[in-house]
Amino acid sequence: MDALYPVLPIAALVLFLLTTIREGLRASNGWQFAALVCGVFLVWSLYTVAAEGPLGFWPNHTQDAWGNQVWFDLLIAIAIGWTLLLPRARAAGMRPWPWLALICATGCIGLAAMFARCRYLETRTL
């Protein structure tokens, strides 16, 4: 698995670019891709927790300026995602506080799950 560590960030970047370009070029109401991303990231995170422990991320974020910067970036990204998604989630009938608890506990896994659920509910009302 160690041999994949340098390759996985590049693969994730390519997937991110392809997905954002595709979504930017056409309107999509599909929730399945968001749910798939959430599921794959959950599986990877479970592997990481099993291999390195539940708080293995913390030393990475506290050892130097880059670690701090990545931590701040993650918090800002989650705050922006939450702020933008919250009105849509409420309009779709979702209760926000359980989702906020999930996001606080799991980070982007919870945010991706909330996004997928919101898109699912929105497509049901179309």
C-alpha cells in the first residue's frame, strides 16, 4: 500500500478536475456520484483509521506550518460547504443539526453524505 501513497493524490486531483469540469459544463441533478465519492472516501478513511489510529491525523496538522495550513484549509472548506449547502438542505426538508454533528465527527465524509442526501431529496421533488 505504501507504494500507492505518492500516486493517490495525483489520481484524486485528476478525478477532481474531470468531475468539476464535467459538472461545470452541464447541469446534473444526480446524487449517485456524490454518494459514490462519499462511500469510497469512507472506505479509505476506515482503512486509514485501522492502520494509523483514530487520531493519526493530528500530528500531521500540528508538526509544522504546512500541517497547520492544511488543517485551516480543511476547516475553511467545510465551513464554506456547510454554509452553501445549509439553505438547500433545509429547503429539501433535512434537519441540519444531526448533519452538523456528523460533519464535525467525520469532516468531508459527513459533508459529502449530506450533499448526496440533499441532491437525492431535490431530485425526488423535480
